[in-house]
Amino acid sequence: MALVSLTNDSRMTGNGRTTQTRFLRYEHKIILTSVEVEAVRVWASKNLERDAFAQDGDASYSIRTLYLDSPNLDIYHRTSDRGSTKYRIRRYGDEDVVWLERKRRRGNVVRKRREGLDLDCLDRVLNGRADFNGWPGSFREEADAGGLRPTLLVLYERSAWNGPSSARLTIDREVRVQVALDVEDVFAPPVEPTPVTDAVVLELKFDETMPPCFETVMQLIQKESGSFSKYGRGIEAVGLAPVDVPSDAEAE
């Protein structure tokens, strides 16, 4: 099955990150042991390009993602007509831009729409205090239609490398969560986040067919791809849903 990258009306922020994109691609997730993590890091450092937005020599940076859901957690339980669609707002490090995202997954195939928005405008989007054109306005309308509100803040550290033809390898670790609070800065809640898991998650992202470099990674770790939802696990970690309730906890 071939996928076509759908990117249109792209704009750039001051640091070079594209602010508006639509795309369709494959994402494979694999849980790694500590030994496998080190092996993949060494391989990636030698064979791929370190992510341009990393803050240190480890190609790492912090990600904070605010997930929206209904009061009944319809997205977590997949009881809405949106199926596996997630609505979220992401911030990379201390950038003054946030990303309004709608992500749909079916198996390993992901369709995403996202657009950058000045951090100063976020409160107005979340609370409907101003009209926005384009995707920010549509994001707000879709959230309102589903009764969605900020529900869970997910924090983690990411190491990332880029390969040929938009291929991307990421390693996520130290996943922590916090129930979304009605505070001025939703990305810096005044409480300690709750650890979710010690697991380290490798993600291989690419268009069309898996590139040879990622086939090498799969041979290196000798594991099949699986599923892992930071949001689903996080909802359970903070006690908003019991672990044994069927949910999307293993898909994202």
C-alpha cells in the first residue's frame, strides 16, 4: 500500500518549523529494552541526521501535549463517532508556538492535520473568546461539537533523528502526566506530574514503503511493531479510568 504525503499551504516559524501541514504516513511503534535503546541510539547517531531542534548532543528535547476529551472520556473509550481520532495541543521545549493537531490512526497508518499558533493566542482558542480563520477555527468548532475540553497533559523526553525522504526516528522516554488544570499556563501546572511507565518507545515514521535504513533498525532489534498510547496509559495512571476497562489504551 502506497501513501502520499499531503502537505499544503505550508508556512514557516522563525526557527524553521513548518506551521501548517496535512499528511498521511506510516508509524511503527516498538517498546525497547535499555540495551536496545543504546543500540538504536548508536546506530541513529552514525547513520541519520540529528533533529535540528534538539537542545543538546543527545538529540533530545521536551514535549508537552495537552489532550482534549469529553467529560465522559468518549475519545479514551472510543464511544464517540470520531473513533480513534484525537485532538491535542503540542508544545516543543520552550517554543512560543503551539500546535493544534487532529490525529487519526488505523493500524500503522496515521492521518494528521496540524497548524502552529502563537502561544499567546491559545487561551482564546480554548475558550472561544475570538474568531479564528482556517484550521484554528475548525479545531475549535470540532472540539465544541464533541464537547471536548482540556483533559490530560502528557510530558516526555524525545530523542529524534531524520532520514531520507522525510523518514523520522524518535525515542520517547520518561512519560509523565497531569490532569489538566484551569491555570494560566496549561503547559506548566503547579503540581508534580505522575510517572506513567518506565517503557521507552521507538517510533519509525515514513511515507510509502519502509526505507532501507529502517529495515536495518528492525533487523537490529529483532522485534515486531506494536502499540502504545501515552494518552490512554496516562488516563489510567491518574485514576480517571480503571486499567481493566476496555479503551484505546494500546493505540494512538
